Amino acid sequence: MAQAAIELIGINKSFGAVRANRDINLEIVRGTIHGIVGENGAGKSTLMSILYGFYQADSGEIRVGGQPASIKSPNDAIALGIGMVHQHFMLVDNFTVLENVILGAESDALLKKSIAKARSELERLEREYGLEVDPDAIIEELPVGLQQRVEILKALYRGAEILILDEPTGVLTPAEADHLFRILRQLKEQGKTIVLITHKLREIMAITDTVSVMRQGTMVATRETTKTTVGELAELMVGRRVLLRVEKGEAEAGGVKLAVKNLTVKDSRGVTMVDDVSFDVRAGEIVGIAGVAGNGQSEMLEAISGIRRAVSGSVMLDGKPIDLTGAADPGELRDRGLAHVPEDRHHVGLVLAFEENENSILGYHDDPRYLKGPFLDIDAIRDDARDKITKYDIRPADCRLKTANFSGGNQQKIVLAREMEQDPGVLIVGQPTRGVDVGAIEFIHKRLIAMRDQGKAVLVVSVELDEIRSLSDRILVMFAGRIVGERGPEATEGELGLLMAGVEHREAAE
């Protein structure tokens, strides 16, 4: 009989009145890849944080290798052979790979012995698991796929036999994700145990041996992956049938609503991130921008929305020019009918310390609907927020709750509701479903299609190829700050993946 690497028995965890984990029982078999899926707020991250020592359970027992374990900190977890690769990498950008690997695991004050030992051990790990990376490379100069390998190497260097990965493919190209899966299979073949947290059900089907489903803090099912389907897992996650593809009719494109010509944008270091980009978006269509994170999409959206100043180029909104190199600001663009759902909802889209109703009018607080003379009309603002909560199925349905206490998917709905309900002519959306569960994804996609069908011009930037292909009427691909190709929604993942990696662009230049 297969031995359990991890057993969680009767785990309970509450944060105030919110019960994040309710009597969780879970067994993870040694030498397998075990997936954990669930909606945002289902409790899966809390459960893994308990296993890794970030939180302590209110009650219940953890067993590692059949023995009771007390895990009060990540150091306790590491000592028990548990490592974790976080969704947002825990790396020091201006350190080398080698320095990041030994950080916190140094064996001598002058580091000479630590560095020599780490270099030798890294060479062995790279050979054994196919995790090749230059030990002397600076982290910030590495692509995200290699940075992720460094995180895995860090855990293995510390002796991890059990590896937890939280949303590991969120910033990877399809080719990088495939390579990661090859690494995970190699780790499994070497006897390691992998726990994979993801909302991407197709990845679960492709890589795991077993999958457990959480809903509203409880463990509702565990299945052998070969004996379940994407449809069944989605239904278990949400508690109802879920539409897994975007249903939309043919676009009826009208006149150009947004025209971008020869746009060039630099970042804070003076590096050109958007290089002479031109495109347009018509009324009644969705234009999708595909590309690996870091290829200029973020800077482009910030420039078009007035957050970042452009170096050169012109932008026309409803046929009228916008000066993105000078005086334009987000408030002026909002007044002219351009709404923006930013990629980074935490730092740009929301003030997490504000109540939900305060965030629901952020940027539109001078609208007469929300004013009583020179003062804010608090009752009107809260009534408006309650309407949006109902219309967009925001949970919990409490407009007085601090926004930090909503799950990521519901925070995203707060931003979408605020921007969409202004009835803009042009909507630009960055990463519409980043970190969002399958039920909320379905809801957000329906809303975007509805806006298109109302004659709005919609520009979507996403690293999720399935999302881009499903939503878009036209697909533009960005690589190294340029638009390197335009395709229809029938384009294959492989075709778009090559463009995203710059392969066809480089071949054309040679």
C-alpha cells in the first residue's frame, strides 16, 4: 500500500468570523503529483500556508511521513523536507542565482565554504533534474521561466522531498509551462512529492495523478485524475454546471474608437518598452494582445490610460487626439469615455484599506450621482455599491467590508463593476482573470462579450492564451515591445506561442 507523504487530519482555521478551513482531511501519497483546485476563497492557499508554517491551525493534526509534525514556521517545514515555490517569487533581484540559493542557508560567516558547497550542489541538481541555469547570472536579468527554476533549486538545495507550487504557470509561455511539467515529472520519477495549486483545470488533467477539490473551506472531493473530467472538476468547484468556453456570435465591428499610431514608451530606467506600436480597436469588437509578461504590454496600457507618459506617438479616441506625451491624465480620459481595468488591482486598481463602497467609486467620486452639494453622498454611494454587488455577484455581499478582506476574484469584480458600469465607449482590460477561479472567469468573460455586443470597443491584454483565443475577434502578439503578428481567433496555441517567444520575428529579421 502506498505510503502517505502528508496527512492533514481535521484541520480547522478561522480568521475572525470567517472559517477558511473546515474539518479538512487530506492524504497526499509519496512520489505523486497531487493537484488542489477550488474557487478564490475556497481555502486552498490557507491550507498550504498551514502546511508550510505561515499559519497555525486552530485544531487538527499534521503528519509527515506517518509521524505527527509540529509546524510553527517555514523553518520547521523546511526541516521536515517541505519546500514551497510561491506565485510571486521570493528572490532578491540584484543577487546572483547562487547568492539567492544560499540566502538563509549559509554555513559560514565569510560564505566561502557556503558558496563552494552551493556551486557543487547546484551542478548536481541541474544534471539530475534538468534545471539548467547559470549560477552567476543576476536574477533580474533572467526570464521568468528561469527565475522559477531558481525557486525550485532553492527548495531542493534545502533538502525538500515535498514541493508545493502555487499557481506556477501564471507568467510562463506555453513552451515554458511544458518545460516546467517535464521538470515536475522528473522530480516525481526521483521520488519527490509535488503539490500543485492551480485554477487551470487543463493543467491538472495534464500533469497530476490525483486532484482534490475545495469549496467554501471544505474538502468536497478527491479523484484520480484519469477518472475525472474538466467538466466534473469545474462543477465540484463551483457547485453548479459551468460553461467552459466563451459563447459569442460574430462581431459586428463599426468605426474605429481607439487608434494608436507609432507609440513609443520608456520605463523608469529609460529603457524602451513599447517600440513604435500601431493598431486600432473598432466599436463592437474585442482585440486581444497576447504575449509573455514583460514584453511591453503593461507599459502600453499605462500609456493609453494616461498613467505613464509616452515618449512619442499619437492616440485618437473617437477621432479626437489625446496627448499622451504631455498633459493627458486618467481623469480626463475617463471623462472622454475610456475606462481602464489595470493589470495590478492591488497597487493601481484598489485601495485595500478602503471599504468596498469607497473603492466602487474610486476615480469617479466627482460624479454628481455621488455628491450632495460639495460633499460626498454616503448613502447614495453605498446604495450604488450594493447594486453593483448584486449585479456582479460580489461575495461577501457587504459594501462596508474592507476591500483587503475580499478574495482576489471578488476584488477583480469590484474593479470591473466600477469601470463597466460607467458605460464607457472604450474599455481596456489588463489580465482580466489573473488569479480568478473558474466560476468568476465565466462571469467576467460573459460581461466582456456583453460590452462588445453593446457596441463598445474592448482591448484585452492577457498572458492566458485560452482566454485570448476565446474572447478575441482579432489577436495581436507583442514581443520585445513590438507587435510581431496579427492572427484570427482560429490561430493555434503553438502558432501564437512561437510569436510570443519571438521565433517567427527573429527568423523574419535574419
